[in-house]
Amino acid sequence: MTRVAILGATGYTALELIKILLRNPEVEITALTSRQKDAPHVHAVHPSLHSRIDLNCEDLTPQQVAGRADFVFCALPHGASTAVIPELLAGGCRVIDLSADYRLSDPGVYEEWYGLVHTDPTRLGSTVYGLPELWADRIPQADLVANPGCYTSTSILGLAPLLCQNLIDATGICIDAKSGVSGAGRSPKMTTLYPECNESISAYGVGRHRHTPEIDQVLTDVSGQNVEVVFTPHLVPMDRGILCTMYTRPKTTVAEDDVLDAMREYYKGKPFIRVVDHLPATKDVAYSNFCDMTVRISRGFLIVLCCTDNLIKGAAGVAVQNFNLMAGFEETTGLLPV
Amino acid sequence: MTRVAILGATGYTALELIKILLRNPEVEITALTSRQKDAPHVHAVHPSLHSRIDLNCEDLTPQQVAGRADFVFCALPHGASTAVIPELLAGGCRVIDLSADYRLSDPGVYEEWYGLVHTDPTRLGSTVYGLPELWADRIPQADLVANPGCYTSTSILGLAPLLCQNLIDATGICIDAKSGVSGAGRSPKMTTLYPECNESISAYGVGRHRHTPEIDQVLTDVSGQNVEVVFTPHLVPMDRGILCTMYTRPKTTVAEDDVLDAMREYYKGKPFIRVVDHLPATKDVAYSNFCDMTVRISRGFLIVLCCTDNLIKGAAGVAVQNFNLMAGFEETTGLLPV
Amino acid sequence: MTRVAILGATGYTALELIKILLRNPEVEITALTSRQKDAPHVHAVHPSLHSRIDLNCEDLTPQQVAGRADFVFCALPHGASTAVIPELLAGGCRVIDLSADYRLSDPGVYEEWYGLVHTDPTRLGSTVYGLPELWADRIPQADLVANPGCYTSTSILGLAPLLCQNLIDATGICIDAKSGVSGAGRSPKMTTLYPECNESISAYGVGRHRHTPEIDQVLTDVSGQNVEVVFTPHLVPMDRGILCTMYTRPKTTVAEDDVLDAMREYYKGKPFIRVVDHLPATKDVAYSNFCDMTVRISRGFLIVLCCTDNLIKGAAGVAVQNFNLMAGFEETTGLLPV
Amino acid sequence: MTRVAILGATGYTALELIKILLRNPEVEITALTSRQKDAPHVHAVHPSLHSRIDLNCEDLTPQQVAGRADFVFCALPHGASTAVIPELLAGGCRVIDLSADYRLSDPGVYEEWYGLVHTDPTRLGSTVYGLPELWADRIPQADLVANPGCYTSTSILGLAPLLCQNLIDATGICIDAKSGVSGAGRSPKMTTLYPECNESISAYGVGRHRHTPEIDQVLTDVSGQNVEVVFTPHLVPMDRGILCTMYTRPKTTVAEDDVLDAMREYYKGKPFIRVVDHLPATKDVAYSNFCDMTVRISRGFLIVLCCTDNLIKGAAGVAVQNFNLMAGFEETTGLLPV
């Protein structure tokens, strides 16, 4: 039995992690943490888990967690992850970090975009970026995996085949991203109250969203070119789902079918990527670990459309995919069939 | 020009008050208050008002407000209203209070349901309850009007004709009420975050909602019978609207058409009441001051279905209706046509 | 390998059936039917199934279906089921019928509420009603099971423990039911267009909804009393979920805790029933086969609150629960964990 | 009293037209048409109009309409408008056509994008395009005005100031447009059923949407440059609202503030255009005739964000704005304050 802990158990991502992990009979969830002092039962925090798991959300130290778990999913805010992960690793845990803390390789870039001095900079360069479709070979042996951002995954998965196969320009890529509200987390904020978001769409953080340098970095790494994107996120009145509509410039005249073939070739054997002919909707991938994508060519632009469930393929699902690879389970365990 | 102030200007009700009052060319909004220390422009708080009104939301004393306004709409939380209304009245203002502070006539009942000792109990008995369809005669000369609760209005308007005409039993009435989320206000709370409310319906506060004694009291007053209701509110994933489905027992065998006729007779000449034959939807009254109602008879029950927009007929609209009567405007000014 | 066919494969219920059955490695879906002449691939009809199942939706005769399948889920409209089920049974299939055609035991009642003369009346009396929490013993050996209506299940599961334990009056029960829009099916209708349903709640078919006689009949059967309910369905702006708020009269003074205990005792060992202390939300059971329920006592009424996912526990989930019992699988196969 | 008819009275745009026109006491709505043979009362078609207007939706000939009305709002599908407008004009009516029939100046382009041979081609070149912010001088004396498409208006209003002031390249403009579902009309279609659209976002008609040539043409006309856009519409789960996020290339290095100033100068005195500093949300303009816009500069792109209510500023509101100019009313009559 593989023992697993989840830090930051009260959020939406943690709920999805629990549900997915409960499908694997060889996994035991042994610790759930939160800062709430009264250690509420996880049922009280997530009523949908009633009768399914009997644990409290405790305020545990990294040492206590390390005593109970072989693997730790760290679903804490950025900044909070670096405060506990070195101790978890020292305690022998293998960690999937769902925060942004270990995603960027350059501490200066981290400081610029997150406004924090990174307290564990030496690990930045060496941490594996947990996008299994790109780096399945690096993940199995890793002790620490940086789980990608939701916008990031969706953008990268759509663009990587085209950049790696040199089909599009590496700069001047406009990513128009649309996300459901769960991506903003479960902490009370006026901006994510129901009557604020419902019946409305708006952009936010244009040019300043923290997933921008992450997209640049990962696409640069994977393609060997200096990729630069313009990233414009929007908040959409729905619970979950991300759609990225990406405007790129093809290097040469190409046909849609040839591009789709190139994408299918690139993702051959990847169980969660579906290159489709139709225009995908976020509902097609909701509650699943699938990533659906297609392309359209119009007036000199190659438009990539790519969607995921931000809480699954964009967070908890890919985290379990990483965990499966690290722990020696089938990559699809708990994720397929759904 | 009638000068008007709105206290608690950052909430949803205040926004609707401002929009409605801007339609009356003889009204000037002269003060908006909030506790925010930086006195934000009302545009920053309500972007939909951009270019329409040029005022800051200031932290003003009752005396300052009284110096600027003839009428005050008090959209503060319960407890906060009693702290300022006596001074506003002393300063010569006439006040429409949208909180619950002056609705109940018995300070003991107030304390029981609101958990606060009422600090202005002598005014409780004498304050006019601002439901113009029932007490249009008392409102014009009032200096203080207690604006009804949203659930309360919707329930009362549907039941009053039947109780006053002795068509139904006064007890054993079950009010199954469904409300949009804006009724819960604009303060950040986890329970009203978009991903908590969306795609879900649930009851809350069953048997304990504070509008219960208010419904009992007003229906008892208007009908002369000792009315007692069971009130079950539900949160519905929509911005606005209240539907009350009310299960009553007819005193004698009646036909639907006769009941509808009795309702129409009761509300003759009331511009905002629409007794309809079809089953009304909250969308039919959204963004308007209308209250739509009908009845159905089934297996010994007389079912009343009544709906309003909780922010308009349930709050800001009826408040302006009261204001119009107090200030000598047409009752429908700013409210019809919409 | 158990071979399974689904008739009426283009609807929402069929999609859920397919997803659930794909989780059972010992089941093979061998036929999907629809009346569309071009036999579209199921991917084209349900894009979320892309890469998961490779079948067309064919226009097959009952004989053709019987040649391919051991079990048939019949998700056809009422009237259409009776046209094929006798032949399917004659062909050796065992059938779970998700239509209303075999639910009512009296052909006269069927004709009264559905406006059709029943063409297979002799089977009506003997068909097993497929609510496994009540009749698990009858289902395993059945060749034909009538899968319950979604409103019906939710109402019955909440009321049965109280009626069977003689805690409440058998008549005068008011069921105020709220359903997501998927319950209305996938055929284009103006009334279920997005802009018609969104941001609105309304009642429909008050006193005339076809699940009324079904609720009466099943509760009468199970409790041995002559049960009569008033049933008021409402359309709620959400995809899925049913909440029934049910106003009943307790026979004696009871405490909430005692009623909850009685419910828990009644459902002991039933894996999909969760008797909870809190007020359940439809979101707690969404995408699952759970049925969550609780009670509240207020002013002489015992209020039962019960919710399900209308497409799962209210349709496809309970259908697979029945199938599992009939085919000898674990009752929870494909349904837990989810 | 100005007599007005509305053709195609059962749709969403017609409902908004009626509501807006009812606010003008000098207008009388004298005819509403639909093809329904039973001539339903407009209440039955639009329950929100109950008690507000007493007319049936009749199946009238153009001659009958011309006998009753001075002005006609033609809210018919494309193709149907050209079938009646010549007769309406011959009958002395002045017409605001809300269909696409008279928007494009080239009959060949019309045929290419709409698949119909234009039956009134001689009027195409001479018809005034009804975007009053651009051509207020041409509208007052027109007998026929082609009311713009909703996507078109929103795109053009955001881009025109930049193109006309030569701030951006005229080609390579990517318009990522997001619309509420009401834009798809009120005819039953599977694709706009609530459970299809809700909780989902997707693109549709990429590169093929009929508003594309209209945007090109109008921006080319107004700017004197050969404008070419890539237009990608998306369906968003909300009733109403359009947000266009438009990726353009500035001709020179510019600052956001300077661009905003240039926009404000361009729209000086235009009552419905609000150039704002913040990122506008569709909710800010919902139920109003406002168009809110701003710009952001990021990595060599000038991003324009522009939003409207698709049914008001995108359809009925601008139609009444045109009507006001044609009939000699204040441009804002019925539209401000709202």
C-alpha cells in the first residue's frame, strides 16, 4: 500500500485529488492538512466525500506528514510550498508540488513575477517539470515534481507539437485563454462571488499573469527556440474548464489536415491527448484528464484550439499522472476510464 | 430638486437604487457612504455606473448626511441602521430603511431572531412597514419606513389576498422559497463563491430564517388572523429572482379561476402586481418592480406561486416606490416603464 | 464478457450509461441505436467519448439487437419502449427499460397520464420496479426491470423510511421538487433553450406531472398505506441534480435525531444512500450515484430534503445498479468509487 | 405620435425593442408580426410584457404593415428581409433592418457568405450602415438603415479609432470574440439547448462567420485602408453580452494612456461609448446601450478589449438609436438613463 498525504486539503484541487486517489485500491490517503485549528472532518469541508473517506484535516508539521506518507501532494499557495518541501524531502517523502514554487528555473524570474525571494533556489534548476506528455522519461525517478499551471498545460500541449516541428513562428503567439471560476480557488474574494462572475466575461491580468513566464520557459525548453507569448486570461461563468485559442503564424503554407497529422504523430501513444477534427468544447473534457485540441487556418494565421478541465488535466489529474509514473503505477490509474 | 443619500453604497441593492433614482430628473443623489477609508469613486465600486454619476463613497457621519440630503436610503446591515437612523431623523431627514431593524414590532422578537438588543425600541411599534400594496395610506406621511425583506414581500403579496378574503387556513402554510444569490449580499463569503453555488441547489436555514417572524407578523396584521408559516429558503444558481411556491389549505372547495379573480380584485389599481394565468418564471419579472403570481389547486391544496426580482421589488424598487409616495412623486416614477 | 446494447444512444442518459459501463472490464457495449439514418459514429453525437468507444449509432431492429446483446438498456421515449421490448425479451435479452412504459402497474393509469393505450398490458403487473434500495431481492432474477423516474426515485427514497416506519401521515404530503435542465432531454425545444432557462426558476406541470402516479403507487406498495402526494416540479438553471423538499406531517412528536436514526437503520448496508446531518446540496451528489438526505422539524412539519443526480441515481446509475444485480456483478461496479 | 411596427416579434431582439420603445411616450407600437397562424397575444410569447402592451402577433402583409406604421423595425432572418422591405419602402415606411440583408455593399460578397442571391441588389450600395457613432450624419435622412451585426459593432467600435488615427496595422488583426447564447436566437436548436451550452465554452465557425466580411467592409470604409481581420467567435454560457479581445500591431511605439486619449477624442460627445481604464466586463454594459472599451499593450501587441450587450447595443438599442435619429428624437431617448 502506497501512503499518500495531501497538504492544503480544503481547496478544490485537493477534493479532486482525493476522488481520483480513492479509485486506486493500492493507495491509502493517510494525512490531510489545513491550517484550521479545529481539525474539521474532511466531510465537513467537502460534503461530497461523505461516507467515502474518514480523515480530519489536521494542522501537521512537515515532520508529522513525513512520518505518515511516502508521497505528498502539496496543494499549498506559492510561497508556502517552499516552506515545507525541503523538510518533506529530507524526511524521505517524494513530492508533487501543485504550487508555482518549483516551476520556474530562474529565481530572478520567480521573484519578478511572484514578488517573493525564493527560499529554496538551488532546487529550482533541477526540479522536473511535471508535464508527462513532454517529459515522461524524467518523472519516474524524480523526488520532486513541479506540477504545471492549468493555463500553462493547456497552452503548452497545444503549441508544443507545432513549435517542436518548426511549423510556426516562435514569437508573436497570442494566447487568448478562457477559464472557469474554480481556477481562482476557494478563498473568499469579492471578485469570485457568484453575482460578480455570473452572466459576465472579462479579461484580467492582461500581460501580467504569472503563467506567462512559465509558458515561455517550458516551450523554449522543449522546442529549443526562444518562445515568447502574449497571454490574455479571461474569467468565464462556469465551474471548470479552460479553452486556449492561440493565434500563431505558420512558417510556410500548410494544410489543416497536415498539421493535425503532425500533432497526432507527436502525441502518438499519449492516452490523454485527443487531436480532433471538430472544434472542441470544454464540456467534452470536463471531469476528465483529457486534453482535446484542433487547428484551423484562416487568413495567414494558424489557430490552435486546446481545452482541458483546469482542475483535472490542469491540476489534480496531471498530478496523479505524475504520481503514477513516480510510484510505478500505470500512467492512467484512477484517470481512465472515468 | 429632492436631495437623496444612500448609506451602504457598495452593495447590490445600492447599485439598483442609484440606477432607479437616476431615472427621476427631479432627484439628485448628493451622498453615497461606505466605510472604506479611501473614499473610492462609485465608478470603481460599480463599473456599470461609469459616466453616469460623479460621486465618491465617503465615510460620513449621520450629521454630515443630514446636511446634504432630504431623504436617506439606509442600506446598512441590521444593527448598523439603528445606530444612525435616530440621528438622521433628528437631523430632519426622512428615511427608508432597507435593513431589518425596524420591521418587527416587538423588540423581544427582534432580539430572539437577530441576536441583538434593539437600541431604538420605542420606534419599533410606530414604524410604518413599507409594503405599498398593503399600506399605501400610511406611507406618504411617514418619516421612517421599514422596507420589507425580499422573501417577505414575495410571500406576503401572494398570501395576503387569500388570507384577507378568508380563503385559506391561517396556519400550516408551507412556503418553499427559492432565491438567486445576490440576496446574500456582496461581502466575500465562501458559501457564495461562484463554484460553491453554481450548478447546485440547496436549502439553508430551514426553520431559522429571519424573514419567518416578519412574514408571520405582517400577514397577521393585515389579515387579523394569527398567521403562522413554515419557511424554507433555497439558494438557486442565478443572480436574481425569488419564487415562492406556497402550499396552503383552502377553507372551502374553490376553483382556480375564482381565486384568481379574488386576487385581481384585491390588487385592483396596483401597478406592479400581475395576477397571471400561466405559471410565472422569475425571468418574467427580472430587472423590474413587478410581482407576478398565480394559483393552482391540486389534491386539496391551494398552491400559490409568486415571484419577484429580489433586488428590485424585493429591495430597491419597493424602496423607491415608498420614496415616491413619501416625496409626492408618482408611485411608478423610475420604475415604469422599464 | 457480458454483451450490452443501448437503445436511444443519442440522449444524455445514454451518454452516462456508456461512461459507467466502460468502467466495467467485463462488459462489452456491442450495439448503440438511434433513428438517424446516416448511422453517425458515437463520437460525433457525444464528443466526450472520442477515443473511448468505437461504435456507430445504428438504426437496428429488435432482432438485430437481440443477436448482439445479452442485456439491453432501453432509453427510448415512452410508447417506443413497448414497441420493442416484447421482441427483445422474445429474443432472449434481459432488459432495463428507462422509459415510463413498465413502471405503472395499472394500464388505465398509464393511459390517463400518458395519453396512450398500453400495448403490452399483461407485463405491467409483473414487471419489477427497479429501485434496488427497496426491492433488491426481486431484481436479480428479473428479465425486465422498469427503471424509476428521476423525480420518483428522489421522492421515494426520502419518504419510504418514514412511511414504512409509520412516522408520517400517508396523505397531504407536498413534494416541492427542483430539477436541472438535463431532465428535459436533448430534443430541441424552445422551453429548454439556454436563454429561456438560464437565470430563471419556475414551476411547471403543477398537479399534472407524470411522475405523480408513479410516486403514489410505489410508496403505496412499499408502505402498505394509501399514499397520496402533491407534486410540484420546478426547472432550475443547472445541468443536473434534483432536490426534493418534502413537507410531511409527523404522526407523533419526534426529534430530528430520532428520525435520522430511523432513516439510517432503514438504509443500513445500502452503499448509495447517505443520511446526513447537514442540508444536502445537489452538488454533493453530482456525477455520482449517491442519494443524500436529511430531515428538519419546524412548526409541526417534518421536512425531508433529499437529492440525487437526475442522470445518474435518477437514471443511468440506478439502471447500472439494476444491471449489476441482474448480471451478477457487485452492485457498486462502475458506480463506486467515482 | 410616431407609429411603429416590429416584424418578427417573437424573438429576443423584438422583446428588447418593445421594452425600449415603451419608454418613449411619443411612440405607439401599432403592429407586431409573426408567422404563427393563431396570432398569439404578445403576452403569451413574451410573458415579461404582461400588462404592458396589448397587441397580438399577427401574420401581416407588407401592405398591411405600411398602412399602420410610419417606421418599421424588421427583425426577420436574412433573406426574409429583402422579401418585404421593398414593399414597405414603397408603402411609405422608413425601415430599420436588423437582418444582414442590406449590410454588405457587394451582392457577390452577400451571395458568397449567405448562400443566397440578393433579390434587391440595387439598394445594397446606397443603404446607410446604421452605426451612429461613425455615420450619425447619414442616418437622419435615410429611409432604410442596415442595423449592424452584434459582433460587428463591438469589433468596429473598438478598432475604428485606432485604424482611423493610423495607430495600428490594417491587416493581421485577430478578433477573439465571446458571446452570450441569446445571440443565437430563439429557434429551437440542439446546439443552444441549456445542457449543451451551460458549463462549456467553445469556438464555432472559425474563419467562416458571416460577420467577418461586414467587419472588413465597414472598417475599410471608415478608415480608408484595406482592413482584413481574422474573426473567431466563441459561445459563452451566459444570456447576453459580447466581449471582443482584439490583437493588433501598433505602427509605432505607443503608450496605453496615449491610445486611450486618442479613443476618447475620437468618441467625444458620443453618449454610449465609455473608454475606461479598467478591463471591462460584459456585466458592466448588460441591459444597457453602452459600449465599454480599453486597451493594453503587451510584448509588441496593442490589445483592444471592447464589450456590449449583444441584444441592446448589438441589436435593439442601436436600432432605436438609429430610429431616434431618423424620427427626430433625442439620440438617447429610451436608452438613457436606464
